[in-house]
Amino acid sequence: MKVLALLTFLLGSSYALASYELEPGGSLLGFSSVKKAAIAEQHLFKGVSGSIDSVGRLVIEIDLNSVDTGIVIRDERVRKYLFETDRFKKATLQAQLPQEALLLKKGEDIDLSVISTLDLHGFKVQVPIEVVLFKQQNGAFRALTKRPIWLSVEDFGLLGGVDVLKSLARLSSIDLAVPVSFDVLFVAN
């Protein structure tokens, strides 16, 4: 009986998974925009948080007020007219990671295709994500987009905001498809 209890404890503890918190200082989440059909620009969010729980539920929260386009007046306009941060302060991405991803040994990686749900501007849209998950030697997880995640501004009710931005900046066009990429670090807590 004692042997059975010991085996149960050992087997159970080898599969007991830790939970992880996103490390903001080691993480980047950005997107690109194209104006006038030819000028591409890179932007990022400085306020990103998140977690992976012990059963693989991934949650990433993006503070939309932390958008950084490299131009202060554009940041203000994006917050006010596109994201409407007075009403929608954050975006949330949720996904379920497969168990084998969480059981990676140090130094191993896995390519994943997961369906996530992005809650942005009052709309919840399923978004496929292709990511490489790598378990570092210190036990932390690093997740990198394998390919950009393409979002349509129309899917999230952002078309009116894009029109306002075009008008204010006197632009002939702003692309309605936006590639998003990330390189995020999760450390055990």
C-alpha cells in the first residue's frame, strides 16, 4: 500500500504543471500598418500582461492605452478614435495550449497551431495562431509567432476609426488588414 501511495505521488508530481506569468520586460507585441498603399510602419504595445495556468489556459491582456506608434499625436488619435480607450481599455487573447506543449523539457520546442479568441473593441473573434513554443534552460517558456497573425479591422468594428484617422492625417488609404506578431516570455510563478 505504501509503494502504491509513493508511486501515485511520484507520478502525480511529475505531471503537476506550474503556472506561468508573462514577463513584460522580456516580451514584445507589435503590429504593422500600411498607409498610402506603400508606406509600412511598425508599432507596439508597451503594456502587456498574461498567464498560462497549470492546465494550459493562455490569457494575454493588452493595455490599448500603451500603444506606441513612434509619434505622440498619432498615439493619441489611435487611442481616441480607433481603439476608443475611454470605453475599451484592453484587448484580451485567450487560447488553450495542448498538454504536450506544457510537458516540454528544457531546451525543447514545439510548433503549435491553435485557435484563439481575441476580444477587442467589444467583438470576440476566433483567430488562428501559428507559434513556436520553446522551453528555456531556466524553465521559462518563450512563444514566438511563426507567421504574422492577420486581423481585419472590419471584424472588430474599427472601420469608422480608420476612416477618422485617414481624414485627420489626410491619407488616401490605410490598409484594413493588420499583421500582428509577438515574442513573449512566461516565467514560472
